[in-house]
Amino acid sequence: MITCNHQSSCGKASVIKYGRFYRCSESRWIQRFHCKSCGAHFSAATGTLEFKQHKRRENLPLMRLLASGVSMRRSAFLLKIDRRTVDRKLIYLAKKAQQRHQDFLQKLKSKVTSLQFDDLITSEHTKMKPLTLSVAVDGDRRTILSAKVGRIPAFGLLADRSRQKYGPRVNDHQKTLKAMFEEIGPTIAPTALVQSDEHPRYPEFVNRYLPGREYRRHPGGRGTIAGQGELKKKHYDPIFILNHSCAMFRANLNRLIRKTWCTTKRAERLQMHIDIFIDFYNRIYLPTKA
Ligand SMILES: [Zn+2]
């Protein structure tokens, strides 16, 4: 049943078909409608996220490229579209991916029996402005449950220079962990096994958001070259699925590769790119491996 879907929608079902138009960019006929109640005219495209897009054909190819280690500029070059089109489509694809991911989490309710989580460090613009990425994965299914980006102050040798040059920097780590646990909370079974490394912040979050779950902490290890520093040099890694997912992030998101010259300029856009990757990985990539 079609209801009135115009911008100033009355929401009523008093809708009749009212011709159609041909969308050249997709070679498709699109049905138009007329609302007898408020007099509005609209089409099957009204109200969708794709409304007014001219390059719909490139949406899926672009998603595949952006989730496969190709830079935004190179994606534009390969698809013969403008780099600003890619920029706008990153926002659209992220919204679409977030919607699909919420549906995906809804279906997982209380079904996850093995949770692994950790943080991945990257930066925006310069290493003196680091970002953290809190990641949670399903240890049985390998799916990525959540990944949240936040700003953190520079640490180690760069800390002093960073403060001199850019001033004090906020620490969003608590926020990213909170957002991550709030997103995944409903999916975790009461009998689940929760695993992470020995970061001192973690136990308080597990106790608050996942009370009663069995929680194991494991010492970290030295990274290997092959796994982008995320896969560890030990024979048995209890949080391998998590570390492997982090390695997949780094290998398939161009801007997360270590020593890359593609860097994130805005943390918000990194979050969008990550949301696109999560949807691609869970929905398109992993099922082909099963
Ligand atoms: Zn109406």
C-alpha cells in the first residue's frame, strides 16, 4: 500500500497512479503518484536516500572500491566520476550502511556468545593528532558488531610537541567505548564469553554494560609485519578474530594503512568510511567465505 510520500506529506493512502517518467541514468521507468487528499505529486523515488542522485549506477561499484583499499581519488578516476561526487556519495553510502547495520544488529538480539573487543590507533592529518577506533567483533561468526572513532591526545615521544603545536586535545576514548557498548549491548547473550587485552579502562565498561558475563583478559603481543601490526607473533592468539578484523580494517581502508600517504582529514569522514566497510564486510564479503 502506497501512502502519500511528498515532502509536505499528509501520510494518507488516498494515492492514485499518475503517469511515469524515464530515468535515463538507470534506463528505468519510475512510477509517479498523485495524492487525492492533499493534491501532492510525487514518485517512487521521493523520500528515498537516493532521491535526486544522477549517478545511481555507481553506488555499488563505489562501495566495493571504498571497502577494498582504493582511495577516494582513485575511485573517482576508475569510475570516471568527479571526486566531489565520491565525496557526496561517501555520506550517502554511510547513511545506507548505518541503516543496514542497525537491521543486522536487530536480528542478532542476544545471539552473540563470543565477544572480542579492542582499540585500533590511527590519526587525522598528522600523527600528532591520533584517533582511536574501538572495535567489537563476534568471535564465532567473525562479523564486526561495532567500530567507533574518537579523538585522543598524542602519546609517547610526540606528546610534548603535539601540545606545543596544536594545544591540548580532547580525549574521546570513554565516549567511543560507551557508544560501542551501547550499540552492541542488546546483541550479547547472557552466557557470552567476553575477551580483550589488558587495557586498564576495559573492566569498568564490561561490568557496567555486560554484567554477569564471563570476562577474560589476555596480555598483548608483538605485531607481525604481515598483519599490519595487528596480527600477533604468538602461536595461539585468544583474540585472533578481533586482531584479524583490525588487520582487515587496515588492509582494506586505504586511509588506515600504516605509512600511507592517504590520511584521514576529518574524523567524521573516517567514521563514515568505516560504516561502509562494516556493511560491506558483514553483508557482502563474509557470506562468500562461509
Ligand atoms: Zn497527501
